[in-house]
Amino acid sequence: MRQDDISVGTCFQQVSARAFIWRVLRLFEAIDGRPYAVLDRIDNPSDQKTLALHGLRDRALFRVIAPAETA
């Protein structure tokens, strides 16, 4: 998956014992120059985290389960 393919609304499933589903809320470039995403957990939206897009593209950590809808 290319960085350009990650957009607001894209959902990812965490590859772990607790396979939570996360949705991209927003994208931004941090002070370190790298792109990041803020995600919320589908079953508990108050649970949020920020990850580098590089981590979201790592198939050992996450897999795409629903691309963002195009308007």
C-alpha cells in the first residue's frame, strides 16, 4: 500500500491477539517531516492513537479492511 492510498476514513485491522479495527480520522505532517495519521477505534471512538503512515503500511502490524469512500 502506498502512502497516497491512506486517506481519512480508511479502516485498518490490527494484526495481533486483540485485532482492533482503527479508522483514520486525520492526516498530518509532523515537525519531523514524516506523515502521520490520527486513528480512532471503531468499537470505542474515545480510544485514539497517532501512528506514522509507515507503521500503517507495515503488513505485520496492520491490514486494510475498508478503503475510504470516495465522494
